[in-house]
Amino acid sequence: MDFTSIRRELHRYPELSGEEKETASRVEDILKTLEPTKIIRHVGGHGILAEYVFPGEGPTLLFRADMDAVAVEEPTDLCPYHSCHPGVAHKCGHDGHTATLLRFAKHLHEHPLPAGRVLLLFQPAEETGAGARAVLEDKVLEEYRIDKAFAYHNIPGSPLGEVLCRKGSFTCAVVSVAITLTGKTSHAAEPQNGINPGAATADIVREVLRWNNTDKTAEDYFLATLVEIRVGEEAYGVSAGEGVIRFTLRAKTDNVLHQHTRRLEELVASICEQTEGLQHSITHVEPFSANENDKACTDIIREAARQEGLAYTELSQPFSWGEDFGLFTNHYPGALFGLGAGENCPPLHSARYDFPDTLIETGAAMFYRMAVLSIQ
Ligand SMILES: [Zn+2]
């Protein structure tokens, strides 16, 4: 069984979040040959859970890989196994994460642990933040008392195979917000007869951007990024009647992020009050909890890296992106770690990014060591 070929096959047929049907079926076919105790399908959508039960009493460990791709067009000259699906490609390396977890299954099949239980979760819809929630709401996991949960993400820009981790917040809490302002159009010559959201829009944007504290060493690090701002339309005779503002907000902890979303609600309400009749609504989309890495789990990752002879970097700051494994570290003691994808590897979600195949063996060896260390 050649896991580089498996990864490249997954790469050829990428599927967007929530649509990982074919990917899941490929995963299931390979898993069947690796004889887990049980395979459960349709976990939180197209998720697959494989269970390996070992002879002795021991902890239940969960290892997770994500399976979804992103909406990016892959250049056809990038690799011979380029995406067959227009506008969709594995530009976050989830094809590699999935292949790694399958490789780990082969380790478990060939070298069973003396004790405990290992759950392998092939999770759908990580990119939208919906997959982890759907899996946890699925109740399948309620059958188990999970003692530790682990996952990794490849990290372009860091040396190939280097292990990156930290205890506490590893990735930021992130949420996107859409603020809709609804007033009333009127003739542009008589804006006083309408309700124009322009002034409120400008005030909200200016004030929210003032909250930014981009010092990543600060506990109250907070970054609001303006994503879209739109008021009215291209009709010069019309005073605008509605507007939309979209921000993505991020903070080191769920708590700090929550404080700012509450503060935003109060701000929008008080600014809208200054324009009589102006209505507003706020929706939150794609929320990602911060990954709060457990100390004991982080220690296991560091020790596994040492035993594997891999360089280990203790990060001083969390990554500013979100990863929906954060919901797992909210539920169970667990940790997410990074594996360097190489200094020259193009950034995640960029068109020329491709997962480095050597990380499949590195990641699977790390997972196996971590499992061995966890049952001791
Ligand atoms: Zn990713």
C-alpha cells in the first residue's frame, strides 16, 4: 500500500466542505483492508470513524484528520496529479492529513498497541468550521469516554518535518460577522426623506478598526479585518437605503473574542440609534474556537518528536488562523500541533501550494509514538 499514491489520488478528486462523499468512500475502502474493529459512516455528514480496540485496559485516544478541499483553481502545470474538479483543489493539505491518518491505521494494524482504544476520525467540513460541530453533535462520540484527542496541521514556511506546538492557545478563536443596516431609499436630492445608513456604516468601521491590538504577545490580542463594505448601489439619483459590513474577528482566546462580539453588538446598536429609523441585524458565520492545548498532551507531542528525532519548536504565540479542532480541545483534553511543510512551500490556500508527501510518514510515526506514550 503506497500512501503517496493514495494522497495523490485524493488530490485529483477534491471535494468542498460538506460534499466529501467520494473522499469518504475512498477512505472507507482503504480502511477496510486495515481491519479496524469497527467502521462508522456518516459521522456529522460524510465523516468516517474507525475504531481499533486493543487487548488491555487503557485510555481511549482520538486522532483526527480533515478531508475537505477549498474553492481555488489549481494550475494544471503544477503536478501530474492535478485536480480534476474545476475551481476546487486541496490547497490546505487535507489530502495529506487524510493520507497520514490512513498510514497511522496501517501502523496500528501491523503493530497493535498492548492496551487501550484508538479512534480515527476522518472529519468533513473543517474549512467552514461546521464539521467539528456536526461530528460532536452526532452523538456517535458520546458512546466513548475520550481521554485524549490529537490532530496536526501542516505549516508552510517552517522547516520540513519540524514539530511546532505550545500549551494553551495554539490557534486563534475566529468568527466572521455580517452587519446588515436597513434604512429607506429616497431621491438623492431629498435624503432627508429617506434613511441613509452611510454615516452609521462609516462610524462602525472606524470604531471597530480602532479596537485592533495587533501585539501578538498581548493576552488581549484582537484583530478585526474588514472584508466587505457596501452601501446603496450605483444609482446616482438614489440616496442609499441599505448597507452591509463584513468583518472577520480573531483573538487568542474564546473569551476575548466573545467580549469583542458583545462589544460590537452594543456599538452597532448605539450608532444605529443616532439615525432615526435605521434597523440592523448581525449574523455570525464560520466560528472557530481557539485550540486550547492541554499540558499533558503537549508534553506527549514534545516527547514523541524527541523520540522520532524531529526538531521541536515551542511557539511563543498562537497562530492567527482558526482551526475547528478547537471544538475538540474544548470538549476533551487534547492538542493540535504543526508539522513544518518546508520553508519554500507556498502558503496554505494559494494556487501553487501542494502537500509535501514526506509528511505522511512523519505524521503517522508521530501519531504512533503519541499513542504509545499516551497508554503508558
Ligand atoms: Zn487546513
